Amino acid sequence: MAADDPFSRLDDDDYPAYTMGRAAALLGTTQSFLRAVGHAGLITPLRSPGGHRRYSRYQLRIAARARELVDQGTPIEAACRIVILEDQLEEARRLNDMLRDSQARDGVPA
């Protein structure tokens, strides 16, 4: 696919391809849930030129995890904080693995 192909953006996890209605339908939740997780700081949807919220696949995965926790009885604010911490932990592990691999390639003992 050519770099100037507009459909190539759909492979991008961060491309805001989903409207609020479509995002809510995909998650099996309400638009008010998406507003609530946005208000709690879990996700920040991009805005279309007309001011409508647009969500990426990455944001939908994050919101889906929060929904799982809420469905289990966790308050939405706590669920959002848990998801943020889980995401930070995963990123730290990824960076740690990269550093460990880099050191191993450079012959640095662990």
C-alpha cells in the first residue's frame, strides 16, 4: 500500500477512525460511558473539524478494559486509574525488555 493511500491509516492503532456512536456500539456500552472515561482522563478522543469525538482502536481497547472492571463492580474513577497503571506497567516492562536486549547485544552483563 502506498504511503499516500488514505486507507493505510486504518492500520494505525492511533488513527481516530471511530465515531462516538460506532465506538459505543463496538464496546457494547453507551456514549455516556465513553464521556465518563474521557472525563476521568483515561482517554482523550480527537475531535473532527465539526467538533465530534473520534476514537482510535487503541482507545477502544483501553475503554474496553475499563468497562470490564466497571462490569465487575469497580467504580469508574477507580477502573480508569487501574487501567492507566496497567498501561504504564506494560510500557515499563516493554522498555525494560528493550534495554535488556540492547545490553545483551552490546555484551553488557545483566
